[in-house]
Amino acid sequence: MQEVAVETYGALSKHEKLFFIEEQVRLCLDKGDTVRAQILSRKINPRSFDEIVKAEKKAAIEAARKAGEDVSQMDLDAGTPKSEKEKEAEEKKKNASVEHAEGYFEATDPTIPSVPELKLRYYQLMIRFHSHSDDYLEVCRCYQNVMECDGIKDDAAKCTAALKKVVWYVTLAANEPMQQSLLHSISKDTRLIDLPLHKQLTKQFTTKEIIHWDVLSGAFAAEMAHETDIFGDSKRGEKRRADLRQRVIEHNLLVIGAYYSRVTMTRLGELLCLPPDETEKHLSDLVVAKKVSAKIDRPGGVVDFKTKAQGADWLLNQWVGKIDKLLSTLDKANHLIHKEAMARKVSLE
């Protein structure tokens, strides 16, 4: 079944193709073959779900119009009615490009889930796939799309549960520009008013203030215990708790780097509530990742946060400038030598 290229079957509707590909992805995930699951999942364009729904609405409106029914109250999202000339031109173009295979199409199997259900199922499969590699940012995006699916956005309980996971996963994601942009947009979501703890969590990570891990873990212990899908598994749950602690340390180091120019390692460890060795390790990791610009003076026990990291482009520009200056000096020296030789009538050969 995994080898079937169902997307090449012209006699199947898009609805059936989507269902078949999703089944292929599900089987691969059940087997633990994440590489093949990723390849198969790329065959599905998330926009195709909305396109199919829009086409079905358009077909229903056309059928109702032909039957003489009143379509003024129907969802006319498919567009304004087309004139007879436009319909004829569209039909000619369609017949000229592809010969219609009417008679070979069969009705869609009624046991296949509807398109909105397939859309929700697709994002659930993507959540399983990205969770395997702990790609928290992509999992967060999938849950955001789940919140917009039919059957979820109209159900307050399901929408709230998905919003909680969105907050947790964007918090677990590594600090980067895309994560920060998503975090700030989520923190402005009005639906967080009903979730004061989660709103407080986003506020803590969007405010330039130090977060104490002991206080945060104690305040959110009940919520973390409730989120069994995220923190429940023994091995994966422990890893995600460690990742959350790592995010807190990264946030604190970024805040300290913004407010301090120089600080002793002892004071830095006190601010982070970490021993000296672990403090140096986390700081070094952020410097290597180019998230923090700092230099450590080990003999003096001082960290300089105002040292700007110079990238490869800066080094290349400095080298080019020095070469240009050297060549200019050589040209000037050559000119002066020839000038003196001509003045004294001396041959340089």
C-alpha cells in the first residue's frame, strides 16, 4: 500500500486521494517509518482541503440554481454567478485541454470521512510526526490549524484544550525570530482571558524579566500534570520538562545580556540559580549558537556581554579593506620611486 502512487490515478476524486494518502502516512507512523511518512505527507497541500469544500459549495449552488431554487440565502463564497458566455468559454477551454472521462468516475465511498474530518485528521498526523522529532514550533502551528478546523472552533472545550497546547509548545520551542513572533502573537490572543495561568506563562516569556525556575515549576505543576500528552510520558515527559527549564535559562541569559555589560560569574550564577560549571556551559552554548554575544574572562571570573560577535561577512570586509589599503600604499610607493628616478635621471633597470 505504501508503494501506490494514488496521486497519479485520474479516475479518483481528490477527496478519495487525500484519504488514501493519509492512510499511507498513518501506516508509516504506526510502523515508526518517519522518513517515508514525511515524503508521503508532502504530497498533500493543506490548501486542497479548502479548495474541495469551496468546489462542493459551488457545485451545490449551481445545482440549486438549475433546479430553480432560491440561492440568495446560500453561502455564495464560491463567487458571483457567471454569464452564459463565460460558462461557454470555460466549458470550451475545459474540453480543449482535457477530454472529460465521464462514465469512468465512481461515486465517492460514503464510508470515507468528510473533507473537514480529513483536514483535522491530517493535522493530527502531522502532530504525531513533528512530536517524534520534538519540533515544537511545527507542532504549535499544527495545533493552531486544528483550532480553525470545523468541529473544533465551534466547540469551546476542544478549542480551549488546543489553545493550551499551543501555549505550551510555543514556550518549549527554541528561542529564534520565528518563535518570538509567534509567541507575541499568541500572547495577544483574546481567548487567553479565560486561561489566566497560560496568559501569565506567555507574559513571563515576553517580558524582559528573570524567571525563577523553582517558582514557575511550582506554579504550573498542576497544569503540567494535567497535560499528559506533553509531559505525561516518562521519558519524553522528562525531556520536555528539561527543555522547558532550558528555555527558562535561555530567556534569563538574554535578559541579563540586555541589562548587563559586565558581570561576575558568581553573580551570574546567583541570578540563574545555577552552579558555576552549569552557568558557564549554558552561556557557552548560547554564544556558540550566536544568540548571545559575550566573552568569558576565566582568570578574572568576569563575563563581558558588550562584545559584539563579528561574523564571516565582517571579517571578509575587513580583509578586503586592508588589501585595498596595502595596494594603495604600494602604488603610491611605486609612483614616488619613479618620480625620484626621473628627477635624478637614474635608470631603474
